[in-house]
Amino acid sequence: MVKKNFDYEQKYQQLFDKVNELRIITETTGYDLSEQLQLLEEKLETIRKEKYQNLKPWEKLLLVRCIERPTSMDYIKFILDDYMELHGDRCFGDDPAIVGGIGEFEGQPVTFLGHQKGEDTNDNIRHNFGMPNPEGYRKIQRLLLQAAKFKRPVLTFIDTPGAFPGIGAEERGQAWAISEVLSTLSYIPVPIIAVVTGEGGSGGALALAVSDHLVMLSNAVFSVASPEACASILWKDVERADEMAATLKITAGQLLELGIIDEVVEEPAGGIQVDFEPTAQVLKDLISTRLKNLKSLEPSVLVQNRYNKLKGLTNKFPLTPISR
């Protein structure tokens, strides 16, 4: 049966706790094993680092699905000096699976957009597990047009299994709402930087990924569809999802090599959730540098470069069948 949860960090912590228990016992019994225990702790940490440097695609997917993973709002609060969230699509309602608004980045107004997951089960239910409905994408569309009008750069944060596939979503025009966002991102004359922080799944993620500079955290994944969905469709066996994850080439390293993304931000062993601020600071500095470069370009050049980038990808990767 395919593994459903990422439990390596829990197992590591259990071993580390046992070593600490042994250290306490040796201190009370008079046996000095401090040197040996220190070597054991160092060995455990070395094994841990090697494990995280060699995670399989499926393991990375399980890792970024952990509830402890930072949400888009965590990044927004850290990166922006001030922010104001805006709500609603002016058509149907507000979608908690999408956060968006205006913030200040190094003294400059920017528009921020992101998928929002919850920090616990109840919060996840409220945010629909980060799966937007059409009103979420229409909110994105509204804020993108607003950004273009006021010449504000756009920062997007991507972390979603995909757009919500419910009947109501289809009735309210899910595909059309996503296509409108894709079209708008392709032509607005302001800098756009997108960051895949966790799970970038299907068109629901692509709707925030069209950009001038696409960044991924090293454990993040980005895929045309979830491995479970692909395995179910192509192989009629969802239990082969781990195999499909390897076939799809969903990891940051693979996508950088293919030229689909532009840059990777390395995470610490255990993922960004174990030590958020240092990695978030690296990401903030990267955004600052790339944003300055993009702002130096004329709007017409910016849009043309974005078009050339997207056109180059479609020419580079023609559709090919996957063997069953």
C-alpha cells in the first residue's frame, strides 16, 4: 500500500528523545558515556540531513502536505511590512481558500495573492483545504486588474491540491474563472513574482503561477495534476501514486533542470516548518533583488518577455503520451 503520511521527522525525534533519556540515565548512575552519546547524536543528524537531501518525489509531496507547513499568510506577514486583506469577488461572495490584498514591501505598495490552507483541521475546513472556488479566482482577477491600474507589482504564493471540483464550483464557472486569471496574468504590465511554497496542483495552482519569475522552495512540488489523480486516470490504480509522482517530474530540482521554473530556495533538513524565519528571509531577499531587476524594464518589454517565456515552454514541451 502506498504511504500516505510523512513520518520520518517523528521517527527521528523518537530516536533523539531516546538518546536524551539515555544521557539522563548515565548522569544519575555515574557512567560517563557523554562522548559516545555525542557521536551518536551527530550520526543521527548526519543521517537526517542525507535523508532530506535524497527525498523521493512522493516523499516531498507528503512532506509539504504536513499540517505544520507554513501557510501563505505566514509568508505574507513575514515578507510585507504592512498589509491589508481585501475580500469578495463583487459577484458571488468571498472565498477563504484565496487570500489577497495590498501590502508594503520595502516601502513600495504591492498586491499579494495566495492559496490559504488551515493550521488545524477546523481551520482547514474553513479554508476548504486551500482549494478555491470560482469566486476565489474572480477575487484574484479583480485584484490583478486593480494592481495593473495602480501599477503595483504582484507577489503570489502557491499551495493548493487544485481548484475545488464540486458541482457548485462547476455551475458557477470554475474553468472560465481560471482561464480569465491566466489571460490577465499574461498581459498586465506590472512585475509578477510567483512562489510555490508547498503543493502546486493542477490548474488551480497554475492560475497563480504565470509570472516573470517563478520560484520554488526545495521541497515544494508543482504538477499538472496530483499523482493520485494521474495514477487513477492512466493506470486505473491510485495505489501507484508514488510511481506516478516519479514519472511526472514534480520536484523543484527536476523543474529547474527542465527550465519550467527560474529559481530554487533551499530549505533546512526537516523542511521550512522546522526553522521558518531564516529560509523566509532568504526568500524575502531574493524577491527584493528580482523585483528591482523587473522594475527596471519598460512595461511593454516586461509583457513581451513574459510572452516569450511562455511561448518558449510550449515549443519546448510538445504533448507526448505516458505509457500505461
